[in-house]
Amino acid sequence: MVPMMMMTARRLASRILPIRHPHLEAAQPLTMCACALRLSAGPPTGRDGDSPLISVVEESRRMVDSAIYHTMRRDLSKREIPSPSRLLSFSKLPEPTSRAISRAAEIMEASVRALKTRVYGKLGRSQPPTDVLPEDVLNTIANVSGCLPYMLPPRCPNTCLASKYRLITGACNNRDHPRWGAANTALARWLPPAYEDGISEPRGWNPHFLYNGFPLPPVREVTRQVIQVPNEAVTEDDQYSDLLMVWGQYIDHDIAFTPQSTSKAAFGGGADCQLTCENQNPCFPIQLPANASGTAGGACLPFYRSSAACGTGIHGAFFGNVTSANPRQQMNGLTSFLDASTVYGSSPALEKQLRNWTSAEGLLRVNTRHWDAGRAYLPFTRPPAPTACMPEPGTRGTAGAPCFLAGDGRASEVPALTAVHTLWLREHNRLASALKALNAHWSADTAYQEARKVVGALHQIITMRDYVPKVLGPEAFQQHVGPYEGYDPAVDPTVSNVFSTAAFRFGHATVHPLVRRLDARFQEHPALPPLRLQDAFFSPWRLLKEGGVDPLVRGLLARPAKLQVQDQLMNEELTERLFVLGSSGRLDLASINLQRGRDHGLPGYNAWREFCGLPRLETRADLRSAITNASIAGRIMDLYGHPDNIDVWLGGLAETFLPQARTGPLFACLIGKQMKALRDGDRFWWESSGVFTEAQRRELVRHSLSRVICDNTGLPSVPADTFQIGRFPQDFESCENIPGLNLDMWREALPQGDACSLPDGVDDGDVTLCGESGRRVLVFFCHHGFQLQGQEQVACSPRGADLRPPVCRDINECEDVTPPPCHPSARCRNTKGSFRCECTDPYVLGEDGATCVDSGRLPKASLVSIALGALLVGGLAGLTWTVICRWTHTGRKASLHIADTGGRGTCQPGRGTRRDTSVSQPSAPAGRAGQDPACGSQILLCQ
């Protein structure tokens, strides 16, 4: 069957549609690949003269773009309080590069599906999912769809700085495998995915598909029967503070972000995913039980599949790969590394937005409208960036307040998370200013990069030294992580799918239903009572107007996290009211987690236990050995029928804790394996040789999250270990006694008369002095949006550089056709260091900042025309009436007199009703008909 399909696919290249391209007339008949590649020299348009293959791709492009367009227009038209599902989509909104990859992947997948449909339609047979298209055909589709640039390895800079500072994208960390750990690459698979069709269909896509003789239970039913408890039924952790939970969420946002599909409408048919309860890619709705209460909104909750990584979910080999097994993979939009991308971003474009380019100290931008007792807040997002944050009650409008801008787009989800982001913004600026003061000869970029390097190291230390051992327990930490033995280039640090989608989501079971804010004595704040989570989602105004960062940090330090108990896994704030800002709507985080695991094709619970060397579970008794709560274990078996079928997130979450841990053995294994890979596979890990000096490492290890809080809040005392629940004042230490960095270890001596130490900079770029193999070099680089012309790296002696410095030229992004910066519906305008997509009124930019969307209102020009037309009509009417009045008055002037009628005046017919008067008026002068008293109202109108 496969050879037959390949032959038919190639024949269809010349037979599906007639080929009339002038350059190909003499070459017929051609294979599909030849036709497509011959056309790839110019931009494909999908016209009749193009090859059939490119026509298929262009048709798929139009279908995908149409779905994306309708999504953006729908979101633009909704001015009311955002729905929970829309807020979830906002929190999963990818940055532009991730969005472009997602779109290209969807075009490619749709193209392959359409081509297979045509092939098998011609053969008159059903389409087996395992049949493959020829490699040359797939390569061409990858090229034309826009996927190809994202499937090839990146170009790595060969400069001294490449060994000194990590790239913002995470690329080139491993010199032999430059994509390992980089942003916008596929999540790692530690086990093959378990899709129902072997390629792309999620577990549970077909409700009649049986697993060990049982269908998978609806995820909402699992939530209701096993996971959900009322807010009041929460057991608090007697050992760890709420900051342990928030730090886990913050670090998760540093290493993993899986974007949703760019469209919220089905690609085939355009069904709205918020309205349909059918599985139509990318719609994968969460079905509600028939007897569920409060389901007036429908029989399902909307859910959107994660974006696919380019070139996956397609049966076929690419670029000479020996295997055609190419199941759907999901993308990580962030760098995998513990590198403080929460502070600095994972793309050059976002990094550019975050930096303060007028600062000589290498600072980050701060909020210029609001201050926290003299301390900085995060800046706001800038238009046309989409926003779903809520304004302060009583302010104008119901939606659309700006969110905070940080290295990760989820910084405004809850106030506690925003507070941690704010601490690190302040810490960067504190460090950068201090380092610049010590090294006046440093450029702004050197101060920025050195501060970024220190902040990244502190993230690594706090996470691996203070956080992970508490989660895994000491025994599991020693078993799965162990001591550091140096950088290992054979270790792939890429975040795994099972870690991101299941294991590290254990933290959702430790989220407390209340946000606690405390006063200076760490007591309940009289003016700031505890908030339900529902009242805190996407509400930056609460931080700005309700006490700032300090009350929140006090609550995180002195109030406990929720304890993960087997029969109290998640509270109602997360299972019933996630992102619910208004009086209606529902979103269930537990069901989302289960559905996301199925969407990603994660194998079941037993497969992962075997992966970790744990015994398989076959019976109810076996399951009770792992989940000691017999009632919960029984309910799980009743729902799933067999331990193999249990969703891995639920199985790992419900396991009994290991000693002195907050996870069971499965999640301890998966989290430990991932953390070890993030450490050992990172060339820039803080302990790796050459990253810091020995003296600098000794200072770094003295630092702590306690010190960061002391330096960046108004708190005079903190617990020595911020993750241990602290009782005030006995468990608190004065900030004067909390050790910190001695930055003198970063001081550079400036040789006298050395021209290399104070090099001339370049406009729209910077220069850094770097040591390499015993010699000193000047490394020049341009800011984002500019291109270097000249030598990137030049040798430097005490007399100065050997060559003239290069220059930075503005890049005209509007000339880039692969991929174009703006959608064809928009006009691209080049600006210095960037570009701008512009729309013609009444169209406005959609949430992607690149596509013009109909705003649903009349154009401003039309409104002006209507207003001018109304004025013109009114003016003509007034002029006409004036002429009539004057003519009538002139023709009958003699009859306009005041008669003695006993106080009753007279009025000429057609001149209006008489006005009552008791005083005789003089006759109107010639040409002043408006003073006729008898026709006062009418004649005044004639004036």
C-alpha cells in the first residue's frame, strides 16, 4: 500500500490540477517534489498556474488563517468581562515566534491531511493513518508552509561572548546539539506517545476506543469523584510556607510554556471551540456529566489542543531521517534552562521590550506611573499587546486594563506570582547598578549581562539547594539528583513532556484557596482581608492599590501552603472557579490537567512506573500499596477499570508521600530526573568550570531568597529559610544578620593607559571586552532590529583595536518574506530597529499584532462623512428657508402692521401662530423682517 500511495502522490502532482506555469511547460510530467521546488524560488500564490502541491498548501493556509482570523475578530468584539476560557487562552498566548511556528505547523499538518485525502480519494480507498508521503513531498510542504526554518539547527555565534553569556533563546548551549533546551523546540519524550491513531489523536478522542477493555472516564467525572473538595476542607501544611508553592509555580514558568493552538475555531468547517461539544481539531472539549449541576452553559467546557511542533504529527521521514514514525510533539515556548527567563524573556524581541535602553547601568524597565513606597513595580504591557486584566472596580470600562510585562506572560495571573516577579526585577536593577558603580568602564550591556548572569545563578541555587530537596525528600534527592559532577555535553536538558504536563503540576494540589496579606507584625491586615483566589485572578490593581508587595510577601512567609492530602487534592477555587471573574462561567484546572495529558498522548500510569523502575500495579490491592487511602484507590479503579489506564498526573498525584517529601515515588523520580538534566546538561550552570571564579562561587552560595526579600522590600526581618513556615517573631532573623553577596569579587582592575579597557561604542549596538585563549578581543554586537556590518570580533592590544569598528544598520523587516512580519491583510511599515503592522480603518490589529481584523464599526472617515453630510443638509435647509422667508417678507411688507385688536395681533397666513403682546412695536426696518412681532417665532427663524 505504501509504494502505491507514493506513486499515486507523485502522479497527482501533475494530474490533480493542470499545470500551466510557463517555466514548467517543457518539463512535464514532473514529480510532485520537482514541481513544488521549481516554484519555491518565488512566493507561492496558489493561482491556477502553480503546481498542485503548492495549491494544496495555499488552500490549507487559507483555511488555517481563516480560523485564526475569526478567533481574533471574536475576541476583539467581546468587550464584557472575559470568560474563564478566554482568560486561560490569554495566559497561554504565545509570543510572536511561537505563534508563527504554531501557524506554520498547523498549515503543514492540514496540507498533509488534504493531500492524503486527494490521493486516497483518487484511489477510492479509505486512508490508513500509517501510510506515508514521499520524503521529497514532505520537505517541500515544510518549505512552503513556513515550517522549514524552525526545523533546521540555528546558526551559533563564534565569538568570545558565546562562551561567556548564554543566548536569550537558550540555543547553542550545547555546541554539538544547538537546539537542546532552546525556546520554541519540541518537548522531550522519555517514552513514545500513546496517541489513539499512533500519530496525533489524543487519548479519549474516540469515546468508543477501549483501553484494556474499558473506555477512559470523562475527566470532569474524575475531578468530581476523586480530586475536588470544598474550600473549607483544606488541610494546611504544618512545615512549609505558601512561598514554597509560589516558588514552584514561578520556576515552572521559567522552564516550560506550552502554547495553545493559534485558533479557537475548528480548521475544517470553522466551528467555534467555545460552542461546539464535538472533537474537531483544535477543539477537544471537556464533556460534562449528564447529571452535573449548573450546566446551563452547555454540555461541555471548551478546551483547545496544544500547538504542534513543526513537522510532527505526520507519518513520514524528513531530510533523510531513517524512520517515518513522526508522532505529534508539543512545543516549549521558553528556554528549558533555569536561566531566569521569567525576568529576561526567551526571545530577542521580548528582551528588547524589557530593557531600559537609555540606562547606562544596564537596567530593566520599570513602571513609570506607580511606585511601591519608592520601590519599582513591573512595567505595563504596551499596545497593541492583548490584555485580559481587570481594572479597579469603579473605573471606566469593564475590561482591558493593562497587565504587567515580565519575562513570562503569566506574571499577572495571581498577586503572589506578580510579587515574586517584582522582587527579581528590583534585584536585577540593584545588582546592575552596584556592578556598574564598581566597574565604571563597563558598558551598559556588560552591566546588564553580568547582573543577568548573577540573577540566573541565584535562581539555580535557590531551586536546587532550597526547593527541590523539600519536594523530593532527602533520600529521593540523593537517588535521582545527587551531587554535581560537572557539565556533561551528552545530557539533553530539554524539558520533558511528562514533567511539564504531569509531574510538575503536582503543585496545583498545594494551592491555598485564599490570598493572605499581613501587617507589619505578621497578623491579619485590618484593611486587607484574605482574598478568595477568584477575586485575585488577573487583577494587577490589587498590588498597586492595596498595599503593594510587602503585605503579600508577609503572607507568603508566615502562612502555610495547602497540604496535598489524598482525599483533599484540589479545592473549589481551582476546580470550579478558575479564572472566573464575573457571575457566570466555569473552568476546572484538574480537568484541564487530565485533558492536557491526553491531548499530549502521555502514556498511562503503569508505563511511567516501569520507566522509573517501580513495580507495575495490576489489581486493586496493588493500587492500594501505592495509594494508601483505600477509598480513593477504589474510586480510581471504579473509574478507570485497570491501573494501566490511569492518567499519569492523577496516579502520581495520589501516591503516598515519600519520607520528608511532598511527592510520591513516581513524581519524585520524574522531577528528580528532570532537575538533574537541567543541571548537568547546562554549560552555563553556576557551578560549571569557568562560569564564575572560585571567589564568586563562594559569594553566590551565601546568598538566599531571604536576602533578596531583605534587599527589595520594606521587611526588616525574615525567616532564614523562606520555605519553612515561620512564626513571628521567634522564627525570624533581622535582615542585618542575613548574609549576602560581596560584589567586590566582581570588581575588574582597569589597567592604566589601556585603550582596550574603554573602547568606543557603536550606535544602536554595544561592545564588550572579552578574554579568549590568552588574548583580548573586542566583541561588537547590535541591538535587536539592527544588523552588524563589519568584523564582529577584533583583537585588541593596549594601543587599541586592530581594525575599525563595525556599524549597526537598521534591518528592514518588511522586506523579509520568510516569514513575513505582517499578515497580508496588514501593511508593514519599517521603523528604526523594528517594524509596525498597520491597518486601514475600520480594521484594527488583532491579538497577534500582525493581522488586520474587522472592528465591527463604521470607519472614522465614514463617520466624518456622515457628520459633514448632516451639516451640509442642515445648512442647505437653513439657507432655503431663509430665502423663502426673505422673499415672502419682501413681497408682503406693506401688510405687516400692528392693528389695534384689543391686544390680539394678526399673522399672515402661512407665517406661524400669533405671539401675544401688550406693547406696540415699531415697524420693522427694511430688510429686518425678523422683528415682525406677529410672526415672531417664524420670522426669527428667518434671521
